[in-house]
Amino acid sequence: MTEKLSHNEAIKTNSRLLRGTLAEGLEAVATGAISEDDQQLIKFHGIYLQDDRDLRPERAKRKLDKAYSFMARLRVPGGVLSSAQYLAMDRLADERGNNTLRLTTRQSIQFHGVIKTNLRPALRQIDSVLLDTIAACGDVNRNVMCTPNEFASPVHAQALRTAEAISTHLLPRSGAWREIFINDEQITQALEEEPIYGATYLPRKFKIAIAVPPQNDVDVFAHDLCYIAILENNTLVGYNVVVGGGMGATHGDATTYPLVGSVIGFCSADDAVAVAQAVVTTQRDFGNRSNRRRARLKYTIEDRGLEWFRNEVNARLAKPLAPAREYHFTGNGDAMGWHTSPDGLHHLTLFIENGRVADVGNWRLKSALKAIAAQDVSFIITPNQNIIIARASTAAREIIEATLASHGVALRASALREAAMACVALPTCALALTESERYLPSLVTRLDSMLGEHGLAEQPITLRMTGCPNGCARPYIAEIGLVGRNPGKYNLHLGGAHDGSRIAKLHREDADEATILGILAPMFADYAKHRQPAERFGDFVLRHGLV
Ligand code: SRM
Ligand code: SF4
């Protein structure tokens, strides 16, 4: 018996390639919202309807509608922006958003608080600097990630070109985005073709990343499809292909779980786009379109087997995958601070706490970055919510340092803080069960002081927090992962690998701050006393039987 298709499949089928009634909905002035079906469709255009959850109780008491606004997310393969583009985005946040830019865990920027009447003007501002939000969300391939800094080496540049080629190849061909948000009119009378996706797109979101070892900053084991660059004599010869990673889960539903991806072979650099198409179309044809909780590629592979999947992908390729090659990762964090490339240019990976670019009191990060954008530099968003100010001359480097200092922005933070990430969660995320971005900084302060007591202040330990089990900050592969469960309470996961290659174990459910600190304090003490040279915390807690 075939299972009933999910409602989202009907929405896609009837949408006329992602148009639905979005154009009409944006004109309706009686509400700041749009229809429920259009809320699903607008995601394909990189936009979410949200409301300010802090204001919900007060507005409900006063019998007012929710405080609706939209979140818009850029598509920026590899996270690279010119300074002109960065400046335009800074202005957009002030003119159309909530005065902040939010760097994301997929190297993008989100604008929160964009009210309905500001949405089209905001997207036109984005379009005017040759950026867009197409496919930044929805059941399609999302922003393609890439180990940042194309200026670090020719190999990094080549990897970024692959990321861009994959992103372009897998873009929806529908003209709906331009028609609805930019031109305000239908450009063609006939519907376009979607040669890769078809009219119902994919069963669920799809994510791709490329890593250039030894950095696994993109977390190659956490996405649907990943590429690990293979280097011979400092030349990129191709990629190992990793499939079936994914973080999302649902509390209390054992059929859902985070998984790390598996390496299924090697392809030449020239074949990377064809491999992406083969993997995506396999998921298009075999992914679960009835149960959205089980619709990611990781479950298609779990249900049918890795060997079946490899054969299916090979059958769609002119050249089957070759055996995987050797690779080695050292960690999944960013290389913080200044680095100088062989061409003499300087690149600063600047710590941005949880990706929030704002001016708060004497800490005027947003103004500092805006001032820095007057220099001839590039801005690159990292997969760990930081920013690289790239391509600085020696003179520009001095100006950048002085600008940050005069705006109260420190170049570096503690090792733990630099290795920590939190998802957005409250007040904008509709799915948040707990605080995350607003809470993690104070927890890090407490943990930092505990680490300091044991002489571990310099020890980078990956710490990631999310406000629900969806895993937007990839917490399940952190050495310490905290996953929101109930207000003020988190599931504590321990023992992920420092290079992001292992799922952490669930150690304690529903832990409040006192419980979390109570569990970690003796572990830090043991780690300080009994660790082997260079042993990472995640490895130690497993070897020592602490989890
Ligand atoms: Fe995410 C949904 C924020 C990266 C797994 N994610 C959401 C939404 C849109 C909530 C919603 O559906 O209403 C969140 C918006 C919050 C807000 O107010 O801004 C949201 N996700 C984020 C960001 C902004 C977190 C951050 O702090 O940086 C990241 C945006 C990335 C981007 O630029 O595209 C973000 N989300 C991720 C990641 C990490 C990654 O992709 O590397 C994951 C885990 C990897 C994965 O997909 O398996 C992730 N987000 C989810 C899921 C669970 C998917 C699943 O397979 O079950 C949801 C919920 C859903 O899709 O139903 C979700
Ligand atoms: Fe929202 Fe949950 Fe993602 Fe955090 S992990 S941003 S709470 S969906």
C-alpha cells in the first residue's frame, strides 16, 4: 500500500513552481502574516514568517495578533561577500530589519524583523548588489558551504569554484523569486521547466558542503552530501564523497536521530557537479514524501542501505565513483586570528559571538565592520558563525586593528568561547523550546572559570547549544552538546570528536544549569589530571568511561 503524501507535497504540486498566492498575500494589508500554505512556499525563496515570541503573552492578553515579521536568509556559496555587498547588507539591517545581522552556521546572513511592507524593498536591496535569497530554505539544495578563504591558497579557491558551480547547477529554474519580489510581474506566460527537481522539488531540505583538510570547519559529516578535497603535491585532484549526515531529531520519536555521513568513494574535481546531480536525483526519486520527519537523505540511506545507494548513484554517473582516498582532519573549528598568505596579504578570522553582528553599549561590532568595509577587503562568513576579513594589505591590517580597538571589539576570546556556538532560538525561532543564543554567553563565562581552576583555560573544547532537537548549531557532534528540552533545561551530550566525525552520547536528560555544571566540574578535574598528551576532551570522556 502506498502511504498518503504529506500536505507539503500538495502545496508544491499546486504552487505553479513556487508561486502559490504569495504575490497576493504580500499585498494584503489587513495582516502582517501570509496564508499557511504560502508560509511553506516562501521558504523556497529564503524567507520565513516569524513572530516575536517575547511579545506573545502581552499581545495575547491584549487580544492582539502576534507581532509578525519575516526572516530573510541570503544564498552566499562559501560565505563570500565583497565589501560593497557587506556594506549594503549592513544598511539593509538598519533600514528594513532589526539593526543586526545574524551570521549563520551555513555561512549565510539572516535578517530578522523584516515587516511585510519592507520585504520587497529588502529583497530589491539584496538583488541590487547581485545577491539573492533563492533556495536558502525549502525542499531544495541550500546554501553550499565551503572551507572559507579562497585567498588562502589556490586549492581553497578551486574548492570555492566547485561550491559555486554546484550551487548554480542545483538552483531552482523557477522565475518565481524575481517575479514575486523584484519585478512584481510575471516575466513569462509559460511555466519554466525544473529539469533536476521536477514540479515537486525534493522530499525535504538538502545540504551540501566542501571541506579542505586539515580543517573540517564545515563539518562534512553533518550534511546530506559533502566533498573532502584530496590534495596531491598541493594540487586538488578531486574529492572524497560523503553522504547521509544530518543533525535533526524530534524529542520522544526514536525513529528520528542525528547521524554522521559515510564516505562512499572519490570523484575527480570535474565530476563534482555530476555527482551532486546523481545524489540529489536519487533522493528526489526515493526519499520519503509521506513522513517529513523521515524525509532527509540520511533516512533514505538507512532504509535502503549504503551499498544500494552507492549503486544507484553510480548508475546515474558516466564515470562511477572510484575508491575513497586518505584524508586527515585536525578539528572542526575556525583558524582564529591573523593569517598571512604566500602573496603577503593578511586575513583576520574575527570571533563573533553566536554570529550576532550588533552594537551593544561600548562593544560596537556592527559599526566597526561597517567602517572596515571602507577598506579594499573581502568578508567571508565561516561555518562557525565568525567572519574573515580577507585580503588586507599591511596598511589595511593596521587600520583594521585600530578600528576594532576604537570600537571596543577584541580580536580574540577564550578558547572555549571561540569554540562555542549557539543557534538563534528565542525570541524569533518558532520551534525553540529553550533559550540558546541569549543564554550561552553566560554559561560559557561559568564554564571558563571552572576550566581556569583546573589550568584548562587554553584548551579548546567544542561546545554547542540549540534551543530544540533540530540541531541548527550541529550540537550532536560537539564535545559538549546542549540540546533544549524544556524551559531552562537541556539534554547534555558528551563525547563528540574534536574533528566532528563522531556523534556524542546522550549523558543526561533535562538538566538545568546547576546540574550541567555539577556534571562537568569533576569531569574537567579528571581531564586535567588524567588526560594523555594532546588528548581532546571528547576522546577523554569516552576513554575514561565518564559517559
Ligand atoms: Fe536550522 C529550522 C535556524 C542551520 C536543522 N533553523 C530552522 C528555523 C528556520 C526554524 C523554523 O523552521 O521555523 C530556524 C530559524 C531561527 C531564526 O529565528 O532565525 C533555523 N538553522 C538556523 C540557523 C540560523 C542557526 C544559526 O544559529 O546559525 C542556521 C541557518 C543556516 C543557513 O544559513 O542556511 C541553521 N539547521 C541548521 C543546521 C546546521 C547546518 O545546516 O549545518 C541544521 C542541522 C543539519 C541538518 O540539517 O541536519 C539545521 N533547522 C534544522 C531543522 C531540522 C531538520 C531535520 O532534518 O529534521 C529544522 C526544522 C525543520 O526543518 O523542520 C530547522
Ligand atoms: Fe530554532 Fe531549534 Fe534551530 Fe535552534 S535548533 S534555531 S531552536 S529550530
